[in-house]
Amino acid sequence: MSKDNQILEEFTSKEYEHGWSVNYEADEAPIGLNEEIIRWISAKKEEPEWLLEWRLKAFRTWQTMEEPEWANIHYPKVDFQKLRYYSAPKQTKKPKSLNEVDPELLAIYERLGISLNEQKRLQGIAVDAVLDSVSVATTFKDTLGKLGIIFCSFSEAVKEHPELVKKYLGSVVPMTDNYYAALNSAVFSDGSFCYIPKGVRCPMELSTYFRINAANTGQFERTLIVAEDESYVSYLEGCTAPQRDENQLHAAVVEIYAAAHAEVKYSTVQNWFPGDKEGKGGIYNFVTKRGICAGDHSKISWTQVETGSAVTWKYPSCILKGDNSVGEFYSVAVTNNMQQADTGTKMIHIGKNTKSRIVSKGISAGKSQNSYRGQVHVMKRATNARNFSQCDSLLMGDRCGAHTFPYIDIQNPTAKVEHEATTSKIGEDQIFYCNQRGIDTEDAVALIVNGYAKEVLNQLPMEFAVEAQKLLALTLEGSVG
Amino acid sequence: MLTIKNLHASIEGTPILRGINLEVKAGEVHAIMGPNGSGKSTLASVLAGREEYEVTEGEVIFQGKDLLEMAPEDRAREGVFLAFQYPVEIPGVSSTNFLRTALNQVREYRGQEPLDAVKFLSLMKEKMKLVEIDQKLLSRSLNEGFSGGEKKRNEIFQMAMLEPTLSILDETDSGLDIDALRIVSNGVNQLKSDKNATIVVTHYQRLLDYIVPDYVHVLYKGRIVKSGTKELALELEEKGYDWIKEEVDSAAV
């Protein structure tokens, strides 16, 4: 574990390290939101008519909707007319391969520690990099193509595989599902698309890396993952943004479709800029993530490590429609300083013998507020549904808050639902014990917190787990003593 | 090695230690005995640097350095080890991971290279034999669900790994059955050398049959009221503490 410690050490002495921005020439939409802007975005992306209509329909519905206020988060209202809805690095023509991508853009990702150069890439991870509104590059396309796996930017999928996009877009998260999903449906600019054909086990981790660079720009990406019968894919998502005084909006939608016997594992390490110590700036992260286990014996597993954002509103959910399907949600949400997080999951049991498991670990420090909100819904025909939920909260200091809002709705008497919750404080005894063995307090906290979150961190692919451990330590720096 | 001069300490305004004087030299084993509430564990905690205790007077010099000036982790890195009376549980952190973090921080402080995984594991294997501890136990979360005996054995195992100059054993015998007591004491005895020293804090003489002290001190009302050799411990075993209490209390009147 010395590697971890080295990394921890290196990171405990730093503030948010991705707070830089780069000046590149951008192709931008005018500020504001109306039908004209949506037409502008759609035209820019040379979209087919049906998609424009779809966007406009979403926009018209959105205009009639109210911003949700039920979450345990407080922030000044977003003025949607003051945002820019499209910003793309200017490239004279579409790059056909990585060699044609503007080196300046590749450099941005190098700086984040994500090399898009295929030769240099660590084995086993294909990356789709999204900067502001567009996908910059996707690696390992050919390797994946040979297996029939499609992994590309969303815009490309619209052009190359319109039938698939048309079939699945909005099938899991309907365009009018909620306020932010409707907004996203109207203005989404890019994102990742992933399709795993029948019987194929994706041989590498697929990864999307999102970065907001431009000021006053909302990021609205859309991810769609389709796993056909008996297929498997593990998908990773990472995010960063520059440090700015104003709040920035991120409203993404992720949809996952799993057919019979398919398995999709979706992991996120979210590190959006959280704002400064006084709560100035930071990302508003209003995200809708949902998967459907459409086929029998399918499985969807969400793992998230939430360390960033000023405000997080996010509930990765599973609709367990197929018989014997399984949904999992593993979450670590850390809040420090003035951060607020309201996050959790929904498990909707529709099929027979469906199972779900929820493990949520909240860590609050500073003056932050951390809420778990979860719903377990067992429908009438879901005979023998099983759920296990465990919601733990760890408090550091006495000015933060941890809240748990579990909702359970059972309509079938054979259901078995278990809920466990604990709240603990990081003990001075634990820290002193570490100190007495020669471990300083920052590292003791990192050690204790990583131990506490271990059950969730273990679900992450190895490299992500290491990054997540660094982030936990970094986020909690200076929160004890 | 260790010089304690007129040490006074209190917790939340209540004085517990009222002028401790003690000199410990390399190669020596000192036993601190005394009735409940006499300040034995407080002395151990103050030496290790527990924050709840406030030192109000006196000084502690450890190998020429002012121990009381140092943060707890630096005392540990300088070679002070406390075997806890109640070892703390840290869920999700294996003993192995914990020790490796500790050992490498201590090594870094001393200007040594960190141990790589292979060297660390072979060191662990070697030290495990000392206290007859099982590898399986070390891969479990630190002290979580350990029996009383397992916890104490793990403390001595950590001591073996960290190779301290001054070891303070705080009631290490409490909660041990006779077999565990023998194993733990064996471990401590094998770690003894002419370069390190041990302070054994205990309520009972029993432990001193196994770890034979060079000096025995009786603590009462925050002071060392009697010092002697191991025979003093036997006398205490036989007669209890009352005669000492009477002696001290009548002298005070």
C-alpha cells in the first residue's frame, strides 16, 4: 500500500488541482435559451429532422415544468437565460483519427493525466473525451470495432447508427422525466454512445472523461449504453472543471439498457470543482442516471464516488423489469466546506425474484450537508423481490450534517426488504492510535476514511480505485484538528 | 534514556499526576504498579501524548529531547511505543495495511527508504512467529472482532515490527488467559535488548512472573511512593496495597 500512501501524501497538500482553464478558439452559441438556440445547436450538429423535433418537444415541455425543490439543497436559482448552451473547440474539419486532433486539445487531456494517444494508453481502457459541448477524441475504436462494439461520441452515433439511437434514446429516461432531464433533452450537445452486441464481453474498460472549460457554459451531455443479450461491459466516467467564481451548470442524462443475461457496470468518480471554502463558485451537478434491466437475469451496477460539485442532485437508479434481474448501487459521497449533496438511488422491482443492493457511505466535514435519499419500490407482480440497503454516515467535526431519507413502497407481500443505517463520528481515539504508531493526522484520516468506504471502493476498477482514494484524502484535507 | 522530573498532569482540571520522578536506562525493565485510580494509565497516556491530559508542571527528557514538546506521531517516530490497554478498532483497514503505513512513515522520519511489499512481508513473517500470530488475523480489519487476547497479541506484534526504543505496556495482562499471557510475555522478552527499555504498567504481580522487572515502582495518588526490586512486587501480591496506602496517608497527616 505504499504507493497509495505516496499518492495520499502528494495529494493531501494540494487544493483542487484541476482548477486551470485553457484559452482555445471556440465555436459558441449565443447566450440564452429559446427555440432558435435549439435549432442552432441541431443545425450545427447536422442532425436529422426527427432529432430536432424531439429536442423541441422536450424544450416545450420543459417550459411548462417547475424546478424541483424537494431535495435537501439550497442554492440561488439558476438563470437559464444567462447561460451558453454550446461551446466547442474550433476545428476546421472533423478529425478522422487521433493524429488529426488539435494537439492543444490533446494537451488539455494530457494535463489531466489522461493520455488519448493509443500507444501510450495503459492497457485495457478506451477513452471518449468530452470538452465542454463536444467529444474531442475516442480511442481504441478499431480494436473494439472488430468485436462489433460501437463506442463513439453521441453525435457520431446519430450520424452513423441513427436506428440504434432512435430506438433507445429516451427509452429509459423519457425526455419529460424531470426538469433537468427535459432541459438536457432539449439542448444536449454530445456525450458517449456505447453498444455491445449479443454475446460479446467487452475486453477493456470503456471510459468517458468530461471537462468543462469555457466560462458560463452549461454542460449537457448524454450517455447511452446498450448491452444486448449475454453481453458485458464496464464503463467509467470521470469529470473535472476549472476553478471559477461563478457557478456552472452540469445537467447530464445517462441511460443504460441491459437485455437478457447482460451485465453493465457503471462507475463514476465525480470531481467537479466544489467551490472555494466560503462556498463561492463550483458546479451545480443535476444529473439523471437510470438503467433498465429489461431482460431476464440482467444486471446493472452503479458505483459512484462523489467528491466534487457545490451542489449534487443525483440518483442513479435501476428498473428491474426482467425476472431475476439484479440492481446494485454503491456510493461514497464526500462533502466538505460548504458543499451540499443530495444523492441516492431508486430500485424499482417489477420482475419476479428481482434483487437489489444499496450501499451508501456518506462522509461530511466542514459546514457541508450530505443527504442520502433512496427509494425501494416493489410492484405488485414482483414476487420474491429482495432488497438490502445499508446507509452509513460519517461525521467529521460538529458543524456538518448527515441526513437519510429512505422511502420504501411495497405492493407484494412476498418482498423482503432490509434497511440498516449507522451514523458515526471519526473517533479521536482512532486518530490517536494511528498517531501513536507514527502516522500523522492527515494520513490517519485518509486511512480511516478509506477503510470506512472500502466496501464501495472495492467495486471500482483498480486504477479508478486509486484515483478515488486520492480524492477522498484531498477533499477532506484540513477537516480535522 | 528517559528522565521524568516532577511531572504533574491533570484531566479537565482534576490533577492526576502530582510530581512523578523516574529514571529509565537502556536495557532496563521498570514495572509501575499501584491500586486502581492511582494514575498508572495516565502516566502511560501522558508519555504517549494523548491530548486530553494537560501537563501542568515538570519535564520529560527522552534521549536528550524534550518529549512533551513533540506531537504524538513524532514521539512514536522517535521510538516511543504504547501498547494500549484497549486497542482501537479501525473498520476496513487491515492490520497489514495499517502497519505498513506506520512503518514507512517511521522510516521516512528516520531518513530510511520505505520497505517494498516483498521486504515488508518477509519482515512480517519473521515477527509473526514472536507472538504466534496468524496471517489471517492480520488481513482482517484492525482489531475489529478480535478477542481480548488477539488484540493484545496484535499490540505486541506491532511493537515487534516498529522496534521501539522505549515500550510502554499499559495493562497488557488484562483480559488475557494464562496461555495468551505466556505468549505475549515471551514476545516482549525476546524483543528486550541492551539498547531498549520497557515500562510495564500493571495492577497484578502475575505478569511480572513472566516479564521480570529490574525495578518496581508503586504509584499512589499520582506519586511514586515506593520503589524496589521484583521482591516488592511479590510483597504487594501477598499483602495488597493497603499497607502502602496507610503508610503514605499517615505520613501525610
